[in-house]
Amino acid sequence: MLKTDVLIIGSGIAGLFAAIKISEFANVILVTKKDKAESNTNYAQGGIASVIDKSDSFEKHINDTLIAGAGLCNSKAVELMVKEGPDRIKELMALGTQFTQKSGKLDLVREGGHSMPRIVHAKDLTGKEIERALISMTNNIKNIHVIENTLAIDLITEHNIPDLRNSPLDKRNCWGTYVLDGNQGKVVTINSKVTILATGGLGQVYQHTTNPLIATGDGFAMVYRAGARIGNMEFVQFHPTSYYEPNKNTTAGKTSFLISEAVRGFGGILRTKKGEAFMAKYDSREELAPRDIVARAIDSEIKKSGEEFVYLDITHKSKDEIIQHFPNIYQTCFNSGIDITQNFIPVVPAAHYACGGVKVNEFSQTTINGLFACGEVSMTGVHGANRLASNSLLEAIVYANRASIKIKEMLKDYDTSIPEIPHWDDSGTLSSDELVLITHSLKEAKQTMWDYVGIVRSNNRLERAQRRITNLSDEIEHLYKKTKVFNDIIELRNIISCAGMIIQSALLRKESRGLHYTIDYPNLDDKSKPKDTIIQNREL
Ligand SMILES: Cc1cc2nc3c(=O)[nH]c(=O)nc-3n(C[C@H](O)[C@H](O)[C@H](O)COP(=O)(O)OP(=O)(O)OC[C@H]3O[C@@H](n4cnc5c(N)ncnc54)[C@H](O)[C@@H]3O)c2cc1C
């Protein structure tokens, strides 16, 4: 058993930023399931939104965020994020992050939904630069111990201590985590006074996603199993245009390359497979309509035609200009056989961001004592029903910092009496020699979620998906109980659990709001007060 003051799970922006802050007063173990840099953070392109310029104001940023959130944002949480943002950006810079500058000042750009240019960025590789700087800083801090290739399996709370299993849900504690140490191939118990979940998103629940393979929703699923509250899981943001690679099988767990919104801003036209431009049918702003409207239009065309993609056409622009503006997109498509200066680009929407998550208060505390959640896995309330572009990296640093403030206070008078924690018991289980069961179930879950719980929903589709996901869940639980744990089975179980939560929340919302659109309730429910959908596992 390993012991530490604070255990952090995840090495994206939220986990690393929290680790650096907490190392000022406590010892930290940070576990991450692959190598340190592999995270959603590493792929973030655009940047971080914050009020930097004198002509901008907190009120404007708050207002833009509230508009995007379609009536469901927690305005206190938004205000904290916006007002504390500039100081956190300065800290990122003090930690070594090099943002793009123009004439000696931060170069601020404007993105969809923002009324002012306020996006701080490092060219179009902002996330990579932040990860580089934060990893390099943590490497030099002695009381941060980073353990790579180590996957958190389950939180240690009353639910896995036999004598305490029946204790009330609102009085539960977290004493650490069981992890699968991929370096030694065995399960290790890590006992901590405080645990922070910074495990990122869940894009891999869907067939098409911009998220890397690590985004299997492990944090959401672990918390569900432990009985904490989870909210607004139906609000999954889909990016309208990811590259549909002709020969790439996305059902077995792959990442789709993002074709930036800037391509539509540059004059790109969306066309059906027959070559007809279609956006004018859906919105007068055509290709420049907001993300969710464009994604719905593409989805509708795909569903009508039965094709798997539509086209994005920029062939009417000059070759030199295309290559100059989009060198990375040009090269990536070219390498897979599409010259975007000559050919239409096949595109499909892709799951991009989870707006809901583990419900936390303004100090990132979950409903389990000693358990915090920061970054994409958490639901602070800042995104409401739809995330404003570039607010997620900001939310991650602001709320990681707020967690560190509360943890400092808590550690001062920490009650050291903890129950005896049982070791991981896998007696009677066998190593699986039937990987086909895993790959088949994974394909089925991702396809089901894509077809029935995607951009446009209906009661019929959701109920059909629920029946299929419940079957898959029963099968995986059966297999899990008799198998020695390994990464693929843990991740599949978590993906299926997240799929179940998204469906459950979507069925609870009897209206269309923000990212959740259902043909059975196509309008906002304006008769009742907007409310969050909260789910909690009560079978503990
Ligand atoms: C292509 C793309 C572009 C984006 N562009 C922007 C942008 O311009 N601006 C913006 O604000 N947001 C953007 N986002 C969203 C943003 O990048 C993420 O929301 C943010 O980086 C999440 O940070 P995080 O620290 O919460 O999680 P992540 O960065 O995803 O880190 C999660 C970490 O947890 C680890 N982990 C997960 N499960 C386990 C487990 N069971 N055990 C151990 N470790 C585990 C992972 O390996 C990883 O290290 C983008 C996202 C994508 C995918």
C-alpha cells in the first residue's frame, strides 16, 4: 500500500495545476494511465478565454458564458471563473507557458460566442504548450511523485468496506483508490487523506470523437459506483466537423482529427454527397451558424441520405492561401489521400466535450468527503447546457486552484482515524482469453450511442439505446466479476456506465435545451424553472 496526503488522478491541465499548487503545503502522488502528456489538454487547439484587454470586462465574459449555457449556468460559479481567470493565466505564464504575443502583449483572438477578442493562445497548439510547461515544472518539484501507466480502478469509500457498506450516502468518505499498476501488472492500494479526480472527458463513449483514447469516462463511472452525485450528463457537445477518414474504422476506439471551425470561417461550404450546399435550409447564417446548429444540420443530412459523412469544400479558394492558413489540416488530409485544394473534405460531427459531470461546490468538493473533482470530469455549473468555446481550460485552472485552497484548510485538522482498508481481492478470477468479447461490446456500445444518443434524440431512440446498453452492462458486469482486471475491461465497463448515465439524464429532460435536442420535446420548457438533471447510484 502507498500512502500520501493528496492523491491526484490524471495529468491534464486540471491534475497538473492542482499538483503544483498543493505541493506548496503537502505531498502529492499523481497517477496517470498512459504517459504524462496524453490527455485532452494536449490536443486543445484554440486557447483559453479570459478578460485581459482593457476594452473587455468581466460583465461581458460572464454574459457571453450565460447566453451559451441556455439558462442552466450557475451564475456564482461563472462569476468566480471569470473574475479569477486573469490571475490564473498569469500563473500559467509564471510556470513557463509561452503564449503567442503581438507587439509585446498577449495576442488575443475572438471565437464563436465571445463578444470580444479574449482568447489567449499558443499558435494553434495551446494545450500542448500548457502540458509541456506544467510537466516540466512538476518534474522539478520533489514532493510530487508522478506514476505513469497506472490506471485508477475504483475509489475507496464505504462501498468497498464490508462493515460500512450500508452507511448513508450523504455521509460517505473517500480514503484513496485502487490502481492497476501497468508497470508491474498488479493492483495497488493508494491511501490518501484527500483524492482529486482530474480524469477528463468521455468522448470515447461515441463512435466519432475528437478525444484521445484516454477519454473513456473513468472518473464519472468511478464516482457513480461510489454513490456521489452526477449532473447534466445529457449535455455532450459535438464538434460539427471532424475528418472522416475513408479507411479508418472508428468503432473500435479511435480519435477523429478536428477540422477547425476556421475552415468554415474562411469560406468553406458544406455539401451533401451529391454536391449540394445545404446550410441555407437550416439557418440564415449558413456555415457560420453556431456549432450545435451546424452539427444538427449535418446530422440531419446524414440521417436522411443514409451516408456516413458530408463534404466540406474549400476548393474555390486559392491553393497558396489554403496551405498558408491551414498547413496542419492540409498535410494531415494529404497524408491520408485527400488534397483539400482539389477535393472536398469528408467530415462528420464528433463528440467533443462533456458539459455535465461530477457535481461539485465552489471549492471543487464532491458529495463524498475527501473527494474533489476538477476539469472536464466535474460539473461546477459554469457550462450549463452548452459550453462557450475556450472556457474549459479556464474552468480547469480556476477550480483546481480553488480545490487547493480548501485542501490546505482541511489538512490542518485532518482526522487520522480511518478504517482498515481491504486489499484488492481477485481470488477466483481468471485471465481473460476472450478479447473478442471486449472488442465486440465496445463497437456495439459506441455505435448505439452514435446512432441513438447523438445530436438529435427522441424517446424512441433513447429507450432503444437504454435496452441495448443495459444488456451490455449486464454482460460486462458478469465478465468483470470472473476476470482478472486489465485496462481494456476496466475502460469498457466505464464507457458502458457513462453511456447509461447519458441516456438516463437525456430521458429525464423533457425539453430541448442547449446541446440536448429531442424531436419529442422540440422546445424549451419555459413553464418551469430550468433545472439540472441529477443522478446518483442508490443501489449501494
Ligand atoms: C481536439 C480538442 C480541442 C480542444 N480545444 C479546446 C480549446 O481550444 N480551449 C478549451 O478551453 N478547451 C478545448 N478542449 C477541451 C479541453 O481540452 C479539455 O476539456 C481539457 O483539456 C480537460 O482537461 P482535464 O485536465 O480535465 O482532462 P484531460 O486533459 O483529458 O486529462 C485527463 C487525465 O486523466 C488521465 N486519466 C483518465 N482516466 C484515468 C484513470 N482511470 N486512471 C489514471 N489516469 C486517468 C488521463 O490519462 C489524462 O492524463 C479541446 C478538446 C479537444 C479534444
